[in-house]
Amino acid sequence: MVALRGALALLLGVLMLGRPYWPLNLLVALFGIYALLDGTWAIVSALCVSRVRFAGWPVLFEGLASVAVGTLALTWPLIAREIVLAIATWGLLTGVMEVSAGFRVPPLGAGRWLLITGGVCSLFLSGLILALPHAMTPSLVRIIGAYAVIFGISLWAAALAFREALLRERSP
């Protein structure tokens, strides 16, 4: 599930970096689809993982926040500028939850630090959006796109690190 979330973020980032001049409403809808899917996968991941290794409440909360922002972006895409502030809030909430989840994960290789890196990226995105409230659309799209690429790579790499550490742990 972590690798799938990373791949989804990477896809969003590549699309946004490749098309920064698309209309803001279209980009908000694209982000809304991403947030809805990512949130759903995060919720499922939290429910599955919490039975095995650790209490998945930070990932569950992150998923709920993503689903809420995704739903908002898809139902009200005409208020695109306000959605950008919702994305900043989403980055803050999910960043805190990702960092918290990273510290709650058992120390299995580099995966823990890669999850924390993803959380720090979300916090950085939030800070950039709040620091640049009047940024032009292409600049804002590039910021969100770059975030999504870095976040996607860190999640994908975390999933690989967890898998490798679990395989090492299980081998005789």
C-alpha cells in the first residue's frame, strides 16, 4: 500500500510538472482525485497495518484528511484559490501525521526515515504555499508537482526498504 501511494504521488507530480499551464480548475480536480485515492489507500493501509505491527492512527487520520480535501476539491473546483489554502492545510495535517507514523514504525532499515522524509516534504509544501499566497498558477503547480515527485519517491523507497528489512528478518 505504501508503494502504491508513492507511485500515485509520483504520477501526480510528473503530470503537474509536465503541464504547469493547465487551467487551475483542472489541476485542482487532478489533485482532488489524487487526494481521494491516496486517502482511501492510507485508510486501508492503516487498518491492515494496525493489526500487525503498530497502531495505525496517524496514517488513518492522514487518510481521512486526504479524503476530505479530495472530496472538497472535486465538489467545489470553481473556488480553486481557496482549495490551494486547503492543500496547504492538508500538507500541514498530513505532514504531522506522516512524521508521527514514521516514529511509530518499528525501526526496519531506512524505511522509517524515508517515511519521516515524506512527512517533512508535506510540511515544507504547506510552508511554501503559505509563504507564497499570491504565487502564479504555473509556479504553484511546479511547487506541488515537485513535492509530489519527492514525496512519491520517498514513499516508494520506504516501501522497498520495509520489504527488504522484513525479508531479511524472516530469512534464517
